[in-house]
Amino acid sequence: MEEKVSVIGGGTAGLVTAKRLAKLGINTVVYDQKRVLGEPVRASGILSIKGLQKIGMNYSSAITNTLHGARIHANGKTMNISSKPAVAHVLDRKRLNDICHDEAVAEGADVLLGKRVTGRELEGFSSEGIVVGADGAVSEVARHYKIGSIKNYLLTYKAEYNTSHDDHRVVDVFFDGKVSKGLFGWICPNSEDILEVGIGVDSSFGNAMASFKKFISTKEISDVIGNAKRISEGASMIPVSQRSRIVDPKSRVLLVGDAAGQVKPSTGGGIIYGSIAGILAAESIKNYFEHGADLYQYERAYRKTFMLDIWMHEMVKSFYSGVGNMGMGFTLKILEVLGFGRFLGRYGDMDMPSEMARNLLRLGSKNSEISFG
């Protein structure tokens, strides 16, 4: 069989996968139905610095702002999380996708735009090589090969406003189960003079746009955006449950990114997980071609790397989705009194909460009583 991989989908996860495959010397072609990659931009661009470093891309030219913390709001209570070292960057998602494209091409991958792949073509690709489905939450590759299913989705709606924030180094997160059931609302300074305001809701809750209108009409948000000009807006659908499987070894098909449900359930962020998964997939494909290794190696590696953290993100989401506004406000008050915000600022990890848990255990081993304050 020819050592050829067809990557369906030219988003970040697909292009990172293609870059690693090409670097490993594998003939790689990316197909995307869009004529211009990365448009329209529907998702937010807050990415942890630790996560970005793991992906290994030269993302610096895509940075529009740098964040040092967050303010978490619920039922009139606030918990502050602040870190002296920067913890996250806000990235221009279109520019990020262009960088991923250029790096994949520089390694030798071919990228074909304006090309919608048919089921017959998919069968041809998988018969002569391997197919990687990186074609988003409603994956045609997953549907065609009947690879698992995604049961839970979040709906988001966001807009950018031409105005400034009181502190462009922090993002504000708002929990209100009556408006944003299943996720939260946010205000993110994308730059010093552009604010992003958005909200996410469980797909069973209702319309994200309707929730967004309620959100921006609240005093907390309307006081911030005032009469500022809205310069862009858009909706998206995010998978927040994992597919039961992400590999079909018989058909030689693997899924990465949103197509596989590789998203943090507590926030809906998927670039870091999906991109690292793409790198794992590429390594497994290389071992398959060179040593006849089982393609399930990829699925095992992914689950070993992420399943504990995904479970912890699911526990966080279950808590804030079920505790109610008063309960969430009370929780924030107690955590603020305990100094948990300072602990998160020092030891927290946006992507890997298991790292925070390990730090907590290490502190516990040094002290018979743990005090966050």
C-alpha cells in the first residue's frame, strides 16, 4: 500500500496533523471545501501558552493580546485569578490558520482548497492509503464510515465591539444558568481596543442568539459595551462529548479535532487537544506504515494523554451546570475566602487540570493542613 494520507479538513487540527505527517516523510494531501481557509471565523482565540508550546508552531505573529488571569462572576460574587507570568494569548484565528497552512506546506504537504470530497472519493483514498477526518463537529468522514457519534453539543454566539476594557490583561467569565445554561458568558479583550462578548448554551437549552441578546442586555454587560460599534458576529456549534471510538482500522480512517469530539467539556476549547491529538495520530500512522503497528495505537495514546483531564473538565461542567446561580455564587465566595484564586493563578492549567491536582497533592504532602490563603 502506498504511504499516502488524505486529510479531510483544513482547520488547525487538520493542518497540524498534515505538518507532522509531511515532516515524517509521508505523502500528505489536505482537502478543504472552503476557498479561503479560516473564514468565516466563528470560534474564540484564547489559547494557553503551555498548550501552544506543546504544538510547536510559530504563532507569535497571530497574537493580538496576552492574558494574565480571569475574573469569575456568579450571582453578584466574584473570584479573581491573577498570575504574574502570562497564562494565555488571544490569537487571530484566521492568522493562526494561515500559519498552520504555511508550516504544513513548508514541510511538503499539499493543500487543495475549494474541494468537497465525495463518499466515493473517500473510499478511494482509504483503499490506497489512510484517511484522517478533521472536518469539524458534523464530520462527513465520521458519518460515512459510521465511526461513533457525538451526543452533546454547545451552541455559541459571539460579537466583537470597537471599545476597550478596564483591564485588557484579564478575561471576565459569567455564570448564569438562566441565560447560559450548559456553559457561560464571557468578555475577552481581543486587543486594547476590541472586546469580544460571547455566550454558550447547551444545545438542548435553546437558541444561542436569543441567549446572547439577554446576556448583553444585563447591566454588567451593557455597562461595558455601551453604544460601542459591533464590528463582527457569528455562531458556532461545539461538540462536548467524545466519540466512542476515533479509529476504524479496517477502513484505515482516523478522526482528529472536533470531528473526534476532542474538546474540553468545561470551556468548549478544542485547538490544543485536537492539535496534540493530530501529532499523536501522525506518529501512529508512521508506525503503521513502517512497522505494521495497529492504528488503535493512536486511540490508546490519545486516551492515555487526555482522558483524566477530560473527566475532570466534565466534573467541572456538571458542577456549574447543576448547582444553580445561588450555589455558584456561594461557591465563588468560599473559594475567594480560601484564596483559591491565588492558587489557580500560581498552579492552574487551562488544559490539564490533572497538573493542578498533582500540585495540590504535592502541597498536601508537605503540609498536614493545606491553606490556599
